[in-house]
Amino acid sequence: MTSRPRALLADDEPLLREQLAVLLGRLWPELEVVAQARNGREAIELFDEHEPEIVFLDIHMPGVNGVEAARAIARRAQVVFITAYDQYAVQAFEQGAIDYVVKPLDAQRLADTVQRLQQRLASAPVDGAAVDAVLEQLAARLKQGGGPGKPWLQWIKASVGSNVRLIPVEQVHYLRSDEKYTLVVWEGGEALIRRSIRELADELDPDRFAQIHRSTIVNLHQVVQVIRGPNETAEVQLKGRTELLSVSRSYLSLFRQM
Amino acid sequence: MQIPESNVAQRSWRDWFAGLSVERIALVLGLVTLVVAAVNPLFKNTFLELWSRGLLIGLVLMLAYTLAGNWQQTYVARWHVQILAVVLLAPLCAVIEAIVDTHGNIDAVLNDRHRVAGFFWVLFLCLGVGLIATLVALVREREAQANAQALRFALEKETLERQALDAQLRVMTAQIEPHFLLNTLANVQALVETGSARAAPVLRSLIGYLRAALPRLRDSEGTLGSELALARAYLDVMQMRIPDRLQFDIAVPAELEAVRFPSMALLTLVENAVRHGIDPAEQGGRIEIGARREGEGLRVWVGDSGVGLNPSAPPGSGLANLKQRLAAFYGPGARLDLLDGDGRGGRGLRAEVVLPSTERRA
């Protein structure tokens, strides 16, 4: 062994960083903690600066999280994840490519991890492909809920008086273009926003919102009925509203019986 | 695109006859029979002759009433159209009846005093009975509508009450987030292991938080004061965990602490501010809790200078639940508004609860 092994610790909670440093000092006196990072971005910067052999990364960190930081580091060091509980699918770790410890820290469990790290440092270099596979899996878990593709607009920012209100799209009844602006009519009132109806049509979830006229988009969940008129015309009636919104001929196909 | 098929109303010929029921036809039959029986002695015609003609006129007028009622237009009130239809059609029916009776020989009618009198009798009966029947029908329809509306109101009220109960149940079974608990305990452990004197106050805050946040089965309402104490316990714990990233300030006039407030409502907003505002921010931020009286009502806010709201972040169930509970607690005038920014031109989010009155709804 040419030199003492060195480690980087990253956790956004200072007490936990300190505790980990103290425990490691007790279990592995030769290990030198060269730096402590408060988030993923700092972890990557400090790693590049010190290039330690071992990196302890809290998964849940602000900005760049632990998994994202690990992707930037993993092939160049032994990574150990820190996690509060198995919300990040401990089975991903069980393949053994990446080690992990759970908070609150257990000295016995940490001792096992230290032992494994010592063995790995002595024998095997990092198995890049296996590590990448685990990280891939973890990143997918973290993203869960986001789903593939573009996320739809869920909130509309509208100026009301001197405030900018955030209106959940499910409360919107309809949107109507008003020259440069768009009128948002929702259960709490009306407001003008500085965005075109065309832009909004692209960003709103098509399962919930439909354009029924060049200047009108309605929330389909608020539609009570569609009244057919003569000559290929129709009007839409919305929950709790008296006004009828006309459907122009080119959008009529939306309401053809399915 | 999922529009229930039943909502897509194709305006077909059937719609013109909505309301045309066996009951309605039976009513016409009965009324005509009664009227004809009463006036039969005045006419030379047999009962059957009069009855069949009367029935025909009655049915025509009833049909006109139905069609006029189903005419979808926005120019004139519906009942105006219905009365007008009957008033116009009744004389027409009388004239046609006279023509048919004399096989088109109008002179015969005009030259016969009895026939002229007969014609006026028919005209009078058509108009009189037709109008009275129309008015009675309109009044009955309006009553039925009022009943239906009362029923709808009752249903709405019941739905609201059920939602309130659901929301209350959700609060009672609310769970402490395991992530929060384990991370906090990890901190306490770290303090104890290092023999820090701070361990005791942190444990006190945690116990205070747990005591308040664990399911409260009996009381679903607290006061603004007790809610503030809970929020402070939570923020104390969080600040101990991320001291470099969280500052907070609570500025609520002491006289407002006795105001009743739904339990856990304030904590929901504070937890949201930490979890979605401060925690994701590398530099952290500041949380400000405030309240002031506004007339009879109250405005309570929780602002943070964190990352702000991502317009494509799906709204969580916490805010929707809170909104329902506020409505159940204070009535439909209670609002929960989300405002962009920290109020000083910076990033962040501010949640405001606005109550028109602090009286709890009966």
C-alpha cells in the first residue's frame, strides 16, 4: 500500500456527515476523509479536486442528487450510497456492484461495509458496466412518476392584482384568446395571462383539454353536455357556468359519437 | 378524449316531444270528456260527435304546448311561447272545426244564427279551457322543477358533508413520513453519540411534533395557536437538521392564537414549503409564517424563498384535501391561494388561507 486510502463524504445534513466521519474514524483509522460536500454538485467538484478512492453519497440531496453525482464519479471510485430507508429500492444494490448504508447508521453494518471496501480496494478495480446498470436502475426509480415524454402543464401562472397566482389546471374551466392575451376562466374567477392560446394548447394535457374553436380551449372534465345545433354547429356547456361555448366546424369531429 | 356518449346531445325529432307522456294524453282525454259532458246540452250534435272533435282540438293544443316548450331558442321566455301557441291555435282550431262541420260551406255558418253562436261557443271553450289547462300545466311544471332543484341542493349538501368526513378521516389516519422520522432520528443519534448538549432540545421538539402530528382521533379542530406550536416544533427539527439552509420566522399576533383552525392545516403548508421549496434548493431559503385579521375574517400565510413551483409538477393530494377541509370547516367562501414568488421579487411560493369569517360553520 503506497498511501492511505482517502474518502469524500456527501450529505446535505451536517450532523450526519459529522457522525459518519466520526464512525469511520473509529472503524477505519487509516482512512483519510479529504472533503465533505453538502450536495451533488459540490461532491462532483470536490471529487475532481481530490480524486479519492471512496465516495459516500447521500441519495437525497438538493440540486444534483446522489445518483446523478454517482454517474459522474462511479467509474473512478468505490461509491457507497447513504439512504434513509429502502425507498430507493434496495434490491438495486443487492446485485453487489454498489454498496449502501441506511440511516440511522448502525456501527456493525458500517463495519461490514468498511471490510468490503478494504477488500475491493486491494483486489478488484471498479466493474464499470455493472455499476452503470445499477445506476441506470436507480435513476429510473428516482424519476418515477415523471413518466416518459414531455410533462404537461399542471399550473397556470396568472397575475391577479399585484400577485401572481398559481392556478391548478384542473380548476380551469376554459381559456379564451383575447388578442395578445389569454383569458383564464377558473373556479376562482377570471384572469388574463400573457401567453397565446396556441402555446397553451401545446402544453396542456390533451386528455384533459381540447381546443374547440380557434380562440377557445375547454377543460373536458368540466363539460356537462354538448348541444348540437343545425348546420354542423355545436355548443358546449360547462359545469356551473351559464355561458355556452361554441364549437367551430373544424373541431366538431372531437364530439362525434365514439 | 372521453366524452360520455350520453352527454353528446344529438338534437333529434324525439327531443321535440320531450314531456309527451301517457299521463299528459290521459289528462287531455279526461278534461275534454268533462267539458263536453258539461256543454253537450247547448249543442244539437251528439255527445260522440262533440267528444271526438273536442278530443282532436285538445290533443292539437296539447301537442302545440309540448312543441313550443321544447323549442330551443333564447329570444323569448319558454312559457310565453307556450301560451302564445295555445292562444293562436285555439281560434284556428275553432274555425277549422266550423269549416269541417259544414263541409266548407262558410255561408251556411254565417247565415245560421245557431251555427254562429255554436262557433263562438267552441272558440270560447277552446280558448278558455286551453288557457286554463296551459296555466295549470305551467305551474305544475315549475313546482316539479323547484322540487328537483331542492333535491339537487340536498344531494349537493350531502356530497359536501361526505367529502368533509372523508377529509377528516384522511387527517386522522395521516401518517408521519418515514423519511422525515428516520432522518431526524439519525440526527438525534448523531447528537447522542457525540455527547452533544443539543440532543435534549432536539428530542423535545421531535416529541412535541410527534405528539401533535400522530392521529388525533377525538379533536379534528385545534386553534391557530396549537397549529403554530406544531409548525414551530416541525421547523425546529428541520432547522437542526439543515441549519445552513433553513431560516424561519413566525409572526402572528398573539390575539389570533385562540382562533379555531382545522388541525394539521398549517403543518401541511409548512411541510410543503420545506419539502418542495427549501429542500430541493442548494442554498436553502427562508420560511415566513404570518396571519392577520381582515374584517370578520382571517388571512394566514406560509411563504418560502425556495425553488418555487414547477408549472409541470403534478399537484399533490395534500393541498386538495386541505381545500376540502377548509370548505367543510368554514363554508365555500374559504380559499386557499398559491402565489408565485417570495413577495420580494425573488423565487419561492406563498400559500394563503383566506377565511371570510372565523366562525365555524354549523
